[in-house]
Amino acid sequence: MGAARDYITKEYGRPCETVEAVVPLVAAAAAAVVLPNNPNRLAWTIWNLGAGVAQIGPSSAVGALFGSNVAGAGGMIGVTVREDGELPSRQLWGYSLAGTTLYILQTVAL
């Protein structure tokens, strides 16, 4: 194992893996599930790869006026269980008026 993996194992007290996902958000479509519920997910970080702004949140009500904004062209947001409680394990929804693509890294306990 590398130093980063050793640190993560020590930080969370158990072995973990990093899981990648690429999620397209269709322009002006209804909110879509970006991450399903996973009680073993300890953290996630999302980068917005497209030009359009994305809104994300733990509810299907996320939309143009509700949710945490992730700026286009590299905007980023992340959560961890240490700072945000159970939020990383919950289902996450996304929306983009202009459409965009999200790149997601998750830390998941094995």
C-alpha cells in the first residue's frame, strides 16, 4: 500500500477504496441521482467538468433555485463523515439548467 492508502486506513480505522464515477446531467431535465445511497461511503468529491453550473443536494427537489452550486469548468465540492456526519452516505441528486458532466471520487469502506 502507498502512503495515501495507509493514511486513509488509519484515518477511518478500516480499509477503504476509491471509486470513480462520471455522471452526465442533461440540460434542463428533472433532477437525477448522482450517487445512490451507500452506508459505507465515507467521503466524496465532485468536480464539474462542463461549462454549465450544476446544483447538487440530498433531495430530489434540487433544481435551478435549490441546491449547492458547483461552478462550471472545474468547480468542486466535497464532504467527509468527519466534517459532515452521515451526509456522504446519503443519496445525492444533481441538476443543471445548461447541462454538464460531473466527475466524482468516493472513499468507500470495505
